[in-house]
Amino acid sequence: MQPRHLRLPFALTLALAFTLTLSFAFLASPAHAAGAAQKPNVLFIAIDDLRDWVGYIDREHQARTPNIDRLSRLGTSFTRAYCASPVCNPSRAALMSGLRPSTSGVYENDIDFRVHIPAEKALTHTFRQAGYFVHGAGKIYHESYRRPSEWDDYLEREGGNPSVPSGRSEGVGGIKFAPLDCKDEDLSDWKITDYAIASLGRKHDKPFFLAVGMHKPHMPWNVPRKWFDKFPLESIKLPPHLATDLDDVPAAGKRMAKPEGDHAEMLRSGRWKEAVQAYLATIAYMDMNIGRLLDAFEKSAYRDNTIIVFWSDHGWHLGEKSHWRKFALWEEATRAPFIWVAPGLTKPGTRCDRPVDFMSIFPTLTDLTGLATPAHVEGTSLRPLLANPAAPWTKPAVTTYKYKNHTARTADWRYIRYENGDEELYDERKDPHEYTNLAARPELAAVKAELAKSFPKSDVPPPPGVRDGKSDQEKERRRKK
Ligand SMILES: [Ca+2]
């Protein structure tokens, strides 16, 4: 038997060794020793043309989005989130690559982003390099420019959508809407959602990045009739608008609004409320698919170790500023829903009112998953705001539409500066609908100068041949006719 005085040090040595082992394991854990298998998965949900009409955003609207609301209760929802560009292709190319339109030159829908942004710069590439299984379905990038090489797997056959029977109205000019006599299952978004549900039901050997891109509520607003019936025409209110709103908007802004186009046609038709009803119906249809996806997610093995990011590529005007669609730099065209669920970081049901833009998506995802953010990525991780939605945040949200037209948004102001030097300035505290342009007030020159500091320092010219004088709006109208 050992003398008593020798036994204690032995016990201490054991305890010390145990403590040291634990310390090393702890120190090494999150970024290194945990290995790829323990990295959180990513569920990346993209919506097409969904403006700020969702339950969690206080804006006069009649949208019903019980499932997006349910998602917002799981994490942090942003009330002031803005796209990098109010057009599908540049918005998506920017957030997927971390390169602003002013850096990549991808300003419009007819600029093939694949020519200007190599696959190695894409978010998908970063996750694949880190050992993730990167797969998806539906609309993540602009439809015309698929790049299968970016994905380990992608739903190829999502099916089409039923069309409006001949002889029935398809809407008003380029604003396409009509109820359909078909089933929910007959639309491609149903099949896209099915792809994601199947993936969430499978066992994955590697951490996954699952991208799900809904086509709705993009036009045509053709969904089963029952969704229209939920919004009786007599209950529809027009969005807040001012007939004289463009009077104090400079020429460059008026050209974007193009009141003689969609809006004049809509006023002549007398069908403005029908169009609003159809947009609401299409949002409700999309929300139903989000519900199916959430049901599968909550039943899955991945509900506690998956980061969810939910975004829409930009907003939408429905007659505000006598404008329809996106293609402009005002609140309606630039603001979109934005929700994050990050296990262990976001708190359920929290709301963040800080202005942010979607250039934050790439660096936030790499930050939260412990991957290195590639050097080319513009934008800032939202980690501080996900941890504390009231944390200090000084960066304005910045949006660009076409060459050298920029807007910066803070909680208090929106400043727009067009290529030709035209300006708009709105006091968001007093004027949330941006009715009164204050840009000419000398006492506000310092406000404009401060906001202009956040505009891109240099602007890559668009590729030759693109500036043909036709706007995306005109081209979209021509195509749909
Ligand atoms: Ca105005």
C-alpha cells in the first residue's frame, strides 16, 4: 500500500490530465476537429418577385402568409432588407457570387452572368470545396442561364405550368393574371418543393447545401382558382399611392417609372384591383409550398443542425409611383422579405429593423458554417445582428439598377443618385411611401453626401451591345406579348 502522501498527487495528476484533454478537445472543436460531418447544413430558400407583403412586415397589405410567418417565428426576420439590384438576373448573380453589379458588370437580365462570373466565384463552389453536398431545384439563378457544373445534383425536369385556356383574358397587357382550373400539384413549384422534401427525408453522409427556388409569385399570376377565392375582389384595397407622386421625381426616375406603360394600360382597363387580387393569390399559393417544405423540415433529422436563409430576389410595384414590376430604385422595388434561422445563434421570433442588403448572404453563410470567406466577396456577415438584432449597424443597404444608378437606405433616409446626376432623397421617418423628394433642399446636402459615401467606388461599364436603349421592362413586355 502506498503511503497516503503519495496517493493524492497521483489523483491530482489524473485530474489534471483529464482537464487538459478536455481543454484541447474544446479549443480544437468548432472550426477544426469537428470535421465536415458536424458542420451545419444549409437550407437556402429563394422566392421570385415577392415584395414586402408578408405577415411579419408592417406595411399596408392584405397578404396572407401563415407559413412564412411560421418560419419567421423560428429565427430572425429583417424588416429592412434590400436587393443588390431590382432585377432577377443581377440580383441573383450578385448574391450568389458576392460581386455587386458594379463590380461584375451584370446589370440586366440579358447579360449572361456566366460569361462575367466564373463558377469558382460562386457560393456553391465554396460549399462544395468544403465538402458539402450542394444540390437544388427551381429558380436560384435567372432561368435562361443554368450552370449545372455548379451543382452536385439539380432537378432537371420540374415540369411546366398550365396555361390559360384560349379565349379567356390573360390579364392587362404585360401584367399577366388569371385563375386556373387545375390542382396545386400541377404547377412546377409543387415539384420543386417535392425535390426538397425528398432530400430532407434522406440520410446524408455529408453536410448539405439545399437550394429551393420558387417561381411564384413571379408572373403570370396563374394559380388554382381557390387561391383567388380567398381574396374576394370586393375586399381588395389598392396599395397606398399618390397620383401626383412623380411630379417631384427627376427625369431619370420618371423614365424608370414609365407611367405611360403598364400603369396607363391598367388604369384604362379598370382592372387594378383584380391584378392586386391575383398577386395576393399567387403569394398565398407560394406560401402553401413553403408550409409543405417546413412540415418536412420539422419532421426531418436536420431540424436542429440546419441554417435556414429565406430571401426574395427583389420587390414589386403594383401602381405605386404609377409603376409596375421591379426595375426601379424605390422602396417597393428594392425591399424584400429576409429570414434567418441559425441554431444556437438566432432567437426564435426576433425581428431586426437594421437596413441590410443581400450582399450579406454569402459572407454570413461562410461565417456561420466556419468556412473561409473568399477574398472577392463584397458584403458583411450579419452575425452580430443574428446574435442581437439591436446591435449597432452603421452600413446602409445599397441597391444598383443598371449602370451608375444607385440608392442607399438607412433607417431614416433613402438617397437615389442616377447616372445623369439626378437625385431623390426621402425622409423615411415622416414619409415611408417616399412621396416627397427632398433632394433639392440645401440644408440636406450633408445627408446626401454622407449616404453617397456608401455607393460603389467604381462602376464597371456594361458589356458592349447591352445599352441598346431598351429597358428590361420593355423587353419583358415584348416577350410576354
Ligand atoms: Ca413624389
